[in-house]
Amino acid sequence: MTKTLRISLLLLLLVVVAGEALHAQGWRDKPVSSRNYVGFELGFNNSLLSGNENFFFAINDPYVVSPSEYVLPLPFVTLGTGLGYHIAGTLDLSLSSFFGLQVKIFYRTNNVGNTSTHSQTCSDPSGTPGTAEVEDNYKLNLAYFGISAALRLQFVPDNIYGIVGFDYGANASSKFSGYQKIVSSTNNCQYLYYPTGTAAGTQIDIPEQSASNIINKSQFDLRLGVGTFIKLGDNGWVLTPEINVGIPLSEFFNQDIEAAYKNGYPLGDPLSPFVQTATTPKLWYASFSVALKFPFGGSDEPEPVSTTSAQEEPNAKYVNLTGKVSDATTGEPVKAKVTVVDLQNNKVVSQTKTDNDGQYDVRVKAPGRYSVTADADGYLFGSTIFSVDDQGRILKGNHDIKLANSTSGRVRLLIFFDFNKSTLQPESYPELERAVAIMKANSSMEVEIAGYTDNVGGDQYNLDLSRRRANEVRDYLVRHNIEAERITAKGYGEASPIAPNDTDDGRSENRRVEFVVLKK
């Protein structure tokens, strides 16, 4: 294993470890995509050919009578660059909420070119020595098929992913063209050692021809990149723009001096005094591409977890929780993901989706207290609570969920406090984690946490209590890596009741904490 490859594998390991650490710290609360995709990619790449000494081409030089195959040494002064393109078939597989596997089969062209000058000894017809300044111009067009395999690392902001992987290109073909020009000479220098017999000011064109004899036929690259998913409507199709760089781990070029000098000139021949050393250039690339990908299998959201009769415990009592999810403004039904949490242990016990009429129906064990939360694109989440007694009876209450838009809406948080205190009860944590997740998914979102009470107690006491409770929620969000400047906490006491305060149910409705979007 080469030193470069060992270093590359070490870097890959470090990236994976760092990504897992960041993920554990809460940098990601949901996957970029848990779907699998197949697609087609089109991109452009800028190729760079690096080197700083001589590079040899064995070409069929039309200006050399015998032998016809001529060794052309090109001194490198700067990097050679050129624009190419690639097409690819892509396959993305989701391995977890953090890792994905990306595979591509591609056809790539790499075009490189360079213009440089070198000095060369020569002589006039009488043999008086002189020098000539020669301009070398080359263009090399490569084309090859390859396969790429990479890890998709999903530990950066939502819908953005990193790429670390390897490219292997094979079956390369190449075309070489260019010219040499005698820019100037001294002592009426007329005869140059290569090409011979050309006068100052002469430009010798090298017609395009195969240069495959310099190609190893394969190349191995380390690929690093970054990309993003752009959803196309609600059908699951996505565009994935990507920026990648390819770092060569193997040599794409032969530099066998003995093989190159097929005309019999040995290395160090006095006829070629300026080509004593040689290097093997490496081919780098930077690319931008866009792929259209079609989903198959998996889902952007967790698969529904059904609580079927086969999973039910013998002799236990079960009950169905039902309700409707609708738009808070229009009243239209909303297709949403529904998550049921057992508030006794804060564990998810069921996940499903609403039907076309916005209705949900989930089956849970009695007795218990359950939160039901609805999530849909373009909306804030919304929650309700079910209390089920040991006979399977659901305590009265409105269990329909109205979803507010995510741009300027407000939602009542399913938050529980100790009586007459601002201490959060553990049953509040699932809802608070949803608030953390939506703020992490929308990094520019600014919100107000608004606290309210019923009318029991003095006005000032209720105002202070509502402030303390709002601040307690704000502190929770800040502790979970939400920037403090994005969150305002305010207490409104018994102002703005949403239900009459003359019943227990009404007062319960008014004792609330709301999550209000100020800026998306």
C-alpha cells in the first residue's frame, strides 16, 4: 500500500469518527434522506496536469523522415488545464440516518493544455554554436470509463451532505496535438537538434494523433465533495448538485524512458542535452455536476409502525385513538405523519400517516397517557394528548390537530409543569425535542416562547409564573444548541385566553406555552 493511499484511508477514518462525534452532539436530528435513489448525472470538470520537469511523448512526427516515431520532451512550467465533461449513472443507498453509499458508473473526458518555452542549443550552417528560444504548446484529450464508490456523510446542515470516496478510471484513450515554434535564435542559428532544419520564426504543427502509448490505461483517485438534495415537488424526485475534487493516488501516465526512446536515442545522449531528467505528471480534476434522481424503497420519513393484533399482549386491553389533521387557516385536510408517544416512558409506540381526508387511527394499550403529533411539509408540528383509563375509555377532549404554517404560525406546545411551578416534567421532553429539531432544520428561524396561565391567582403572580415557564422552555432549547439570540421568552399571564375560565377544561386550555414563529 502506497504512502498516499495510507494517508487517504487515515483521513477517511478521521472524517467518519468526527462525523459520528458531531452527530452525537446533535448536529443532525434527521437524515438528509432515508430514501434510495437511482439517477442520471451530467457534469463539467476542469482538469489539471501537474509537473515541473520534462514529460516525454512518443509521437509519429511528420517532420522527421527517419525514424518516423519521435520522442517529444515537453518541459512543464505551469499546470496544464482544460475543461471536460462527464456523464454518469448513479445509485444512492441509505445505510442509516448518518451514512449513505453513493455509486457512480461514469464516462469522463479530461482536456489539458499548456504553453511554455525552453532554450535549446543550435548552430549556424558553419557550425558556430548558438541558442534558440522554443515555444512548446500541447493539447492532450483523454477519455475513459470508470466507477466511483463513496460514503455520503450526513452530519452537516439539513439537506447538505459530504462525500468521501474513490474513483477508478480505466480503458483510457488519448489524443495529442499542438505545435512548436522557434521564437528567436542567436548567431543566425538555423539548425536545431529537435526538430532539425528549422529556421527562427518557424512554427511546426503537430497534427492530432493517438498518444495512447503514454497512458497507463487506469487511474485511482481520492474523491472529496459536497452536495445537496433539492426536492422536486411531492413525488420524491430530487436534484443533487455536487462539487467534487479528485486527488490522484496512482499515475495515469507511463514514463518509461527506455520505451519512450524507441528511435534509439538513449537517456543522456549528447544530441538531447536538455532532457536529462523526467517526471510523471498526475491528473487532478475539480467538477460540478447535477443529477436527477428517482426514489425507490425507503422514505423521507420513518416507515409506519403498526400495532397489530399479532403484537398485542394477551389479556391486555387496547383502544383506537382517532382524530383529524387539518390546515389551521383553511380547514382543509392535511396528509401528515403521525407519531404516538407513551408519556409514561417517552417512547414512540406507533407511527402512521393520515388518509386523504386527514384522518388518523392508531391503536394503543390501555390504560395510559399518549401524545399524538402530526408533521407535514410546510407546517409546524401539532400535538394533542389522550388519557385512556383502565377500561379503555378515552377522556373527553378535542383530539383534532390543526397545523399552522411554518413561516409565521404558532403552535401550542404539549408542555407539562409541576403544579404552580416552572419545573418541566419529563413528559415535556418529546415535544421540546420537536421544537429543537425544527429550529435546527431551519437555521434562520427566530421564535417567541409565549407563556400563559388561567385566571386563578393574582395578576402579577400569574404574569411572573408565565414568564418563568416561558424562560424554562427557552433555556431547554439553548441547552440543546439553539442560539440564544434566536429565541425570545415572554410571559402574558392570564391575558389572551383561548377558552372560558369558568370550567376546569377551559382553565386547562388557557394554561399553555406557545411556540410562535417570528422569522422563518
